[in-house]
Amino acid sequence: MEVWIGRDGERHGPYSDGDIRQWLRSGQVSRDDLGWYEGLADWQPLSMLFPDEVANTAPPFAAPPAYASSVLPQTTAATLEDYAGFWKRVGAYILDAIILYIPNLLIQKMMGGDAAEAAMKQAQLAAPGDPQVMFAALMQYYHAMTPALLIITAITWLYFAICESSAWQATLGKLALSIRVTDMQGGRISFARALGRYPAKYLSALILGVGFLMAGWTQRKQALHDLVVSTLVLNGRSGNFKPKQPTPGRNDNSFSA
């Protein structure tokens, strides 16, 4: 079960119930902090959600423990609304295209791209201006390059899927511009969802690119492929929203930004 914590008017999380139980036992979150999980009608104090964990903790009138000044990690409600703009996303895509250009070009050359292109040009020069000859030459080129194009498509697909489902939550282009792909709660998306996100872009392209332009006017700046797989593109790198690792030798599991 994943639980959100409400503190100072902001929503933090989600966190696993195991983590929250541990923090309640150690006094690093308050029994009076509000919690909510999917299916719950309204926010309730953690003491109501985890009564077995707070039964033996200090009463509410005791001196405030360390959690009072701590900062909850990960995504807050404010950062969930910090959507990446259309042009920033375009810039990231251009950077990714540049990054992929070199390996894609090498694959084309290794698999006979130069010879196929020369054959196409020779066929077109044999009958200049004849649309049928030009079309036939073009089809012959794509037929010869089909294996290379399939490999290039697979590499591009895996590049986006692996990067966007990784701890970075971003391709190298997105990482350079400090934007990331998340689920609707601001969390890391699964590899399966990332695999579905890339081919969903073809839907955006098939309607004359309108699916991409939707990122400029939809409420959450989602393109069509974001709507299809329920993803957001937010500002900030994923590392800015994760808890700091504890100092070696310590096991206090304290909250930190």
C-alpha cells in the first residue's frame, strides 16, 4: 500500500506503509500528520491509519520530536504542477535526435546504406522527371534498407524506454534540460509503460503532428502520447526529489531533501 502524507498544506509521497510504520516507531513522523491512500474517503491522522504502531509511542502533548523540522522527500503537490513547457520538450527531442544520429548513421552505412542510395540516384537520373521511376527507385531503396531501419527503430525505442524508466526518469536530452517523465503522481514509470509511451508517439504524428502540439494547450501540458499512457513531463531532475542517503554508520532513516 502506498500512502501520501499531508503536512503544512502540502502533499508528500507516496511512501510504502512499511516505511511509515518504521518512521512512526522511531518518532520521525507525527501520529498527528495526515495520511491518505487510494480508496480512502478523506485524509486521516496516521494514528488512525496505523493504530498498532502508535499505541506505545509518546502522547500528543509530549515534547516535539525530530520530525517537526524535517523535510519530506520526493514529490510534493507544488512540484506536480511544475509542467515542462512545449518548447523545452522540443529542445530535449532535438538533443536526443542529435545523440541518436551518429549510431543510426553507422548502422545505415554498415548495412549498405551508401550503395542503396547510389542505386536510387542512378535510377532517378536514368529517367529524370518521371514520377513512376522516382517512386520505384524510392521503394527499392526502402526495401534494401528495411533491416537497417528496423534495427534503428528498435534502438531508438529502447533508448527512450530504458532512459525514461531509469532512475534518471529522462533521456539524455531531457536530462540536459532538467525535465523528467513521471506517472500521474510524480513517480518513476515502469519499463512496460515506457515501452508503450514511445510507439504512442506515432499516434501523435499520424494526426499531422497535432498530438505533439497538444502539449502546448492541454491542462497539464500533456501530448497525446502522455494522455494515452498517463504520464507527465515535469521540470526538475529526479535526483532533486529523492531522500538523501544516510551517512555511513548511521541508521536513523531521517527525512532529508
